Amino acid sequence: MRAFRLPAATLLASAVALAGCVSSSGLAPSGKALDSASLQAGRSLDGTPLSSAAWPRRNWWSSLGDAQLDSLIDEALKGTPDLQIADARARQAAAAANAADAERMPTLNGKASYAGIRAPTSVLPAPTGGHYSAVKYLSLGFNYDFDLWGGQRAAWEAALGQANAAEVDRQAAAITLSANVARAYSELGHAFAVRDLSRDELERSQRLFELSRKRMDAGLDSKVQLQQTQTQVASARQQLAAAEQQIASARIALAVLLGQGPDRGLDLQRPQPLKPDALNLPPNLPAELLGRRPDIVAARWRVEATGKDIQAAKTQFYPNLNLGAMIGLASMHTSDLLEAPSRFYQVAPAISLPLFDGGRLRANLAGKDADYDLAVAQYNKTLVGALGEVSDDLGQLRSLEQQLVDQREARDIAKSNFELAMRRYGEGVGNYLDALSVQQQLLLAERQLANLEAQRIDLSVQLVQALGGGFQADSVPPSSAPLAQAGAAAAH
């Protein structure tokens, strides 16, 4: 077999000399990722106790102190439709990354073929012409694209970055689901509390109506006063019906979050009063949040991936070197197929360089630049929004803590007044009508307190989610400063 020398250096030098026929000059991304240190939040967060233990745990809901809630979240995390969607997307992205990695590998293909023909004598003279003849082939083909400029590797790294982002999205979906279950469960508990107060109000208004009817019969009240008490009874019935419907809706909402039919919610017991953790914040919040919020981590991976896409797109402007080779056997007679004269081989090195493409490569690169700018803008928006959510939730919780203190005081005063009115009535120095009026103020105060306590649970869950919901990335892309440097490198 003759030796074959590949003039690769000569071919490559010639192609490089032709480079510049299709140019990427003038195209570059403009997006710049924010540095978390540049986002001032100290004054907004000032005054809140700091604790490294303030970062939520993975099973943060267990601290709320309700075993039924624990089991519901565990049930939801086993595979609701939302999680199945996120999981499928993560597997899609992982498969795309594997496919991009496979593109970097050489290919080897085996082939067996049979080609028969009967050529007319007007084309081929006898003895070949006018007779049926066939050629049998057995061959093995090899093909490899040399990744001279790292484009295939960059494309694989881009796909890998998107796969990492999709995996983080899957974890984020689980965190969102657990938070939504906790909120819906809190709403169910609040609905039960409102129903209890509505029943008390209906009972109070009915007693007031009976008292007013007796007073009217005795000539002490007018019909107008009686009808006013009837209005209160009707209003109390409406509030009770609304509370019952609120319970039913909360049960259905939980069933949907569990990925079950509405009847699943009917099996739920009344929630226990939930106990949120004391209000604390972790130190070094802006910087630490970069690795604790799944949406920020996913956005950073997408910035990294689109930067690699730019690198891959730029290599398409450069020469491409490909090596194809084939060895095989070919013969018209099966008995001769394995003989030495039937052997053949082919070596086909090729080098290509885009000379004119109507602007396709430049348009593709411009699109990748825009993708990068979009990913950077979304990252910046996510980072700013995350700090805003933490600050807003914290501010609302601070205000709510004081509102709860004030409302508990108001409830205690109303309760003391009601007890005093009932004691005076029992001693014969007060009347029952006054006691029922004071009780109405107590029930209103208790309802407002129940509303504030439900808001506190909801905001506490929101703050847990704003702090990442217990997420800790196994791996993260470069922080915002290196991301900005990567963007600058992609522009050159």
C-alpha cells in the first residue's frame, strides 16, 4: 500500500491567507452584567438581626410545626405536573448537551452495497454490454472535523450551560411548589378561623335579634331597631357562607397543587396554628444571594451559555479542516471480493473557507450577540428584583410585627370590655344589649388579628422563597464580575 502524505500545513496556510473574505468585524454584544456589590441595600436592611442560620433549610417548612403540612409538601414533591414539566425540560437540555458533545467526536460507518446494471451495447460494447453485471461493495468510512478554533467545544459548553440552567429551573420549580403548598395550607387554616368567628357573629346577632324582638313587644324598641338587628343576622349568614366557600376553595387549591382531584382536599384535617421563625437576615446578603437564589443561578448559567454561543458562531468565519477516509472491497464476482486486487482505499482531506454567503454568518453572529444581551438584561433584572423582594418582604414583615402588637392590644382591650359588660349584666347593673354590642367589637378585633396572623405566615413564606428556599447550587458559573469580563472577551 502506498504511503499518503497529507499536506495539511500547506492547505491551512493557504486558507488562512484567504481569511477575511467573510468578516465578523463590527459585531459585538453590548450587555454588561451587574456586580452585586454595586447594588446598595444596607439602609433598607438595616436594623434586622443578622444570623448565618437565617438562610432557609431545604426542608424549611418543618419549622412551621404542622405534621400534616410536612406530609403534603412531601406528597407534592413526588411528582406533580409542574415538576414533571420542569424535569422533562431538564432532560431535554441534558440530551442537547450530549448531542453537542457527540458532534466533537469522529464518526466511523460500515457499509455493504450491491449495484447491478445491464448496459446496452450502444453504450458499452460486448462482452460487458448487453449482459447483466453487478459490483459488490464492503467499506468502512471515517470522518473527522478538526476543531481548530474551538467552535465545537464552545457549542458543547453552551449546551452544557443551558442544561445546567434547566436543572436549576427544575429545583426552582420544587421550591416554588413547596412555597405555594405552604401558602395554600395557611389560607385553609385562616379560612377555618374566619368560619369560627363568623359562627360566633351569627350566634351573637341572633341573640341580639331575639332581645330586640322582646323589647319591641314590650314597647321598648321600634320596628326600625328590630329590622336593624335582622340586617345583622342576614349579614352574619352571608359571612358564614363566604367562610365555608373559602374553606372549600382552599381545599381544592391544595388538591390541585398536589396533582390530585378535588376530592383529595376533602381528606385534609384542620391545620394547626403555624409558627413562623423569628425575623432574622443572613449576613453578606447581596453577595451570598448569588448562589442561594435558583433564578439568579439559572440566569447566570444562561449568560455563560450565550457567551459560548458567540464564540462558536465566530469560528464559522474561519477555515474548517475535515478529514475523510475510506477502505473497502469491491468486485464484480463474489468469489474475488476478499482477494487483494479487490481492495481499495481513499483519503480525502478538505479545507473550506466561507468566501460569500449573502450575510448569513454575520446575521447568525448578530443574533447570538442579541441573545447574549438579552440573557445579561434578564440576569440584571433577576438580581435587582431578588434584592427588591427581600427588602420589600422584610419591610412588610417589620410593619406587620408592629401591627400585630397593636392589634393584640386592641383585642385584649375589647375582650376585657366584653368580660366587664357581661359581669355588670350578671350583677344587674348593666344590660345584655350593651354586652352584645361590646362583643361585636371583640369579634371584629379577633377577625382583624386573624387576618394579620395569616398575612404574617404568607409573608414569612415569601421571605423564605426570596432567600432561595433552601437552594444551594452544586456548581455555579462565574460571578457577575467575571461574567462581565467574559462578555468583553466575546466582543473581541
